[in-house]
Amino acid sequence: MKKALALILTMGIALSLAACGNKADDSAKSEGVMTYAEYAAAAVDTEVVVETYVQAKQSWWDNKATIYTQDQEGGYFIYEMACSEEDYNKLTTGTKIKVSGVKAEWSGEYEIAEATFEIEDGNYVATAVDVTDLLGKDELIDRQNQLVSFKDMTVEAVAYKNEEPGDDIYLTLSKDGNSYDFCLEYYLNGSDETLYNLVGGLEAGQTVDVEGFLYWYEGVNPHITKVTVK
Amino acid sequence: MKKRWMLALILILVMGMLTGCHGRRSEEAFEMPAQLDEENPIEIVFWAKNDTNKTQRDIYYKAIEGFQKLYPNISVTMRLYTDYGKIYNDVITNISTGTTPNVCITYPDHIATYLTGSGTVMPLDELMADPKYGLGGEALKFDAPIQEEIVPEYLGECRIGDSYYALPYMRSSEACYVNKTYVEALGYTLPETLTWDFVWEVSEKALEQNADGTFKVNGQQVMIPFIYKSTDNMMIQSLMQKGAPYSDEEGNILLFNEETTQILKTVAEHGKSGAFSTFKISGYPANFLNAGQCIFAVDSTAGSTWMGSKAPLVDIAEDKIVDFETEVMTVPQYDPSAPQMISQGPSVCIFHKADDQEVLASWLFAQYLLTNDIQIAYSETEGYVPVTRKARESLEYQEYLAAAGSDEEVHYDIKIKAVALVMEHTEDTFVTPVFNGSASLRDASGQLIENVTKAVRRKKTVDDAFINDLYEEVQALYHLDQGGLGASGQEQELGTLPGEAVALITLLAAAWILIISLALRERLIKPKE
């Protein structure tokens, strides 16, 4: 009898834990919120509602915030979202937000424009996915706006946007004989002097691993956030 | 006793702070020095703007180097920007802290706002007219133009109220870069002057598709026949061409009128069909033009080096560029017999400083930027024209123009055609009235077109009700509904207080609270003594 009771209790606890586990699954979407697949399939110029997590903040100006966000399925670039400075300061890495806006495309970059947001409970910090093998392939765009990494890239050229430090840095990296444009976006990383100086000081021929957000401008143009010289 | 000393100390401190504030604001009037100080070091700060163009940056450095050779005791430190908006914001911030640059590349619209701060931008009339150091003055160590050698239309743009507050530095306008090959493939011949009707008709025709969804004219899946970069210019020029009101010299806002509504309805019609889009919505017109995905691309003449299938500057992959013939034309017109186009391009102003010698040195440097070497070299970097007749008529510049098309870099034919267009139409250019708030009005005029275009793309109905709501929304957004914007406007526009000012005010308030608290405490304690 005791054994049976113990078994029933164990099963009960196991079921409860499983139920708790589901409840704690932050990837579940609230009612009326799109999954990433639904967002990706949505037409440009249509209204979208997503739940996503702040991964990096690019800029705040005039009550408008531009941020990189991501959930467990994909990346969302939120462009000039209505946001007070006070709220902007609350948007730390991992913060869950519900964003309502319009899907837009600008020079190949898909973004959520004219957005408003509310902070929700939940936290998720993405880890960079290695997409080196996708360079030059059509599938790469499926990773747009996600935190990604590229391994063993060769430095081809480094150029300051304004020909001198203080603005974006354009970095040309190659892999298997093909060149790709990367960018150290000043507003995204400007305060990180170590990274800025490291990228500005790279020399042709060096081998590097890079991490960053898979931005698009007339083709793939990752906005880098980390560089490791090998 | 100790408390009294403390009270006195705080009072002195507060008085000192107040005096400090006062000193920043009330600069003494400028008095033209009889002689430039060529002995003691003078440092001036120059805020410049380039188009992310290495050659332009090098020309600024060359100008500084040349100037410092002539005046070795004057040192010029440059800070480079790639955006006029950033310069504007930084100047506004630095007016509050009394740390403006000495010399600054700017737009007259912006100067009008700067002038709402006391003692900011120097009126130049006295400096210009000075026989020794004025324009072409006898004591100058360089060959500067006299006033009559500056193109009068351009100099006139720098006049605000009764004074000149800037010198023109470079001028440009807008051009329509046309894929002539596609226009002809669609069965049309380009007229001598583009009209709005022609552009809309060809644009709609270009939307015809094959059964597989590709566009007939380019065989691609993308075609936005007409893309406008600067929609504020689009609205302003349309109104000017129609003789419709926009604003006046007194700073009255006249933008929201029936003609504007008609223009917006036309934009809505073609935005809805997909024949029209804007830079803010879709991307750079040059990228679409060069990829064969746009037929009429309107952008500044200062962006001409990006235009055309052989453009020296490109942002798209080489394999995306298609081969076509580019025509450089005036922006579309309502009355082709009397074309009208906006005049734009940087001017240079100088800021008031307590040291008159510093102001004089700044003036000399600003004037140095008008010398032939600088004017010609800078204009050759893009579709800019020199602002002096002296430079325009020089042999060197004439030879540059004559060599159009001889190479695809300095003598890139599209660029030189754009320059020729601006020079040919100098008398057809106009500027809008400048007043405190005119920069916001300009932004608002573009916002109307952007919002209408976005609305129809999102399947919204653009009718009178929509447009009336839009007018209210835009007026509120740009504070155009608050009245008080005027030629001598002292209203708003300086944005939020900078951190330093907030800190200072907080400190002052805290000091006063402390003083009052101590005084009250003294009073309360006294009877007990």
C-alpha cells in the first residue's frame, strides 16, 4: 500500500514539475502575439505584434529607440520605437518586451517600424550561432537580425566611415576567397573603446572570429559586437 | 557663529555661480580691431561637414594648412561631421554652455534658431565692409573675392532680417536622374523639361507586369519607378511651382492649405499603385536607379557621383548594376516654361566670442574658404558649384567643366552635368523664408508626404478626413500649432536642457533650500539663546 502511495505521489510530483516546466517556458507566446514564423511570413507594410527580448541597444534620440531583439526562434530589429529615456534605461539585455508596429523593409533589412512596446516578465539572452558555413548562401537571410558568429575570417580592409576615428568602421573580411562587408556601428558600440580601437587597428591578413547582429544593407552587413584576433 | 560663517560662505558661492552664469550670456558687443594680432596665439575651432568623402576632408585640411601658413599665430582645430542635423544639435547644446565653435558650416534655417540665444551668431555686415579685413580687403594675405564676386542669389540666402549672418560656402540643388533607356523602352521621349504629369504617366506605365509577376520594363521583381530622396524639398518645390503658400517672412505657417491637400492626394494615388516611394520608406534612390529598379530618381546634385551605371561610388553589388543611359534633368515642374528649383548647400557662420581678435581670426578663416583654390577643389568632389563668380569664371574651373566625361572619377559626366544644371538655373532657384521654426516647418512638409505614402501602402484611405487629421498630427508633432514662431521668434526649438544646465539649476535650488533652512533654523534657535 505504501509502495503504491509512494508511486502515486511520485507521479503526481513529476506531473506537477512538468506543468511548472511548461509554465516557465518563456518561448510561449501570449494571445494575439505572432510566432517568429508568422512574423517572417507577414507582408511588408502590415501590422505585427511580437514578444521578444532585448539583445542590444543601438540608439536613443528624441524619444525613439532603435534596438536589436531576439526570441528563441529569430531576430527582430526594432527601428525608432516610441520610448521615453526612462523606459530606455529599463531595457537591459534579456528584457522581455511586447512590440506592436508595422513590418517594413529598408534596403533589404526587415524591421519593425512605428512601434510601441510594453515590458513583460521574462528574460532571455541569446548566444551567438555560428553561421560561417552559410556565407554566400541564400539561407543566411533566415538568420537576419540574430546574434551570430563567423569563425576564421581573414581581414581584407579596415576603413573609418569619415576617414578618421569617431564614426562607423567598415571592415571587409573574407572566407574561401569571397569578401563580405561588416560594420562596427558607432552608436551600437561607440562607448566600447577597447573594441573600437581593436577593430580600427586590425591589419590585412589577420585571422579573426567575429560576433555581431546579422544586419542587412543591400546584402549581408553584420554589425559586429565582438572580435577575437587569432 | 560658525553657522553665520557658513551662511555667508554659501551666499558668496551662490553669488559667484550667478555671476558666472551671467557672464556667459552677456558678451560685450564686438568692436572691430584696427589691426589683427599677429603676435599672440589665437585658437579657433571649426566645425565642418563632409559627405563621407575623403577628398572633401582633405580639402578642409588643406585649407587649414594654407591659412595657418599665412597666419602662423592662428591655429585652427577642425571637428568633422557627416550630418548637418548633428552639427545643429551640437551647436544648440553648446550655446547653452557657452562653448560654441568659432566657425561652423551650417544652414540659414539653423542660424535662425541659433539666433534665439543671446550673442550667438555674429552679424557679418561690419566685417564684410571693413576696408582692411573685409571681403577682398587690402590687408588680407590671400586673394579673397570682393562682395560683388559672390553670386548675389547665394549671398542673399545668408541674410536674416537686416543682416548677413553667414557666407555661402557651396551650392547645389536637386536633380532628377533619369533612366533614359527605360523611358524610351516604354515608348516615351524625354521632354526638354520634365513635368509632373510626364513623370507620373511614365511611372504608372512602368508598373506593367509579365504573367510571372516580373515587371515588363526591367524583367525584375522590383520596380519603383519614381523615388524621391528629400520629401521636404518635394513638397516645398511643388508649392513654389504652383504659386501656393508655404510660409512668409514674418514666420507665418501657411503650409496647410488646399494646394498641399491636392499634392498629397496625387502622392497617395501613385504611392498606392506602387509608382512612387521615398528614401525613408524604401532606400537610397541611387541604389534602385543603378539596379534598374527605378526610372526617376530625385536626389541632390551633391549626390551625383552615386548616380548612373558607371557611378564612381556605389553601394550595391557589382552584379546588380545594369547598363543604361542616364539623363540629368531639372526636378519635375508644373510650368516647364518657368522652372523653379530649390537652392541648397552649406553656408559658413561665425560665433560671437569675448575676444575680438578671436572673432576677427574666425572671420578671416571663413573668408579664406571662398578663395578659388578651396572653392574649385571642393566643388569638384561632388555636384556642388562654387559660390563666387571669381571661381566659376576662372580658367581652371572652365577647363574642369569642359573635360566632362573624360574619365569616370573627377570628370564623371553625370556629376558635371549636374553642376552645369545648377549653374544654368541659378536664377531659377529659390529659398524659403528663414525664421525661428523654419527648420521644423521644412521637416513637417516632408512628413506629410511620408505619412501619406506610408498610409496608402498600408491600405488606409487617404481622403479629406485623413489629411485633416494628418495636418493636426504634424502641427502638434513639430510644435507648429503653438503660435509665436516668427521672424524674431524666441519660441522653443532649443530642445531639452542639456545635462550641465539641469545640474546647475539643481545645484542652485539646493543652495537656496540650504540657505533658507539655515536662516529658519537660526531664527528658531535664537529665542532659546
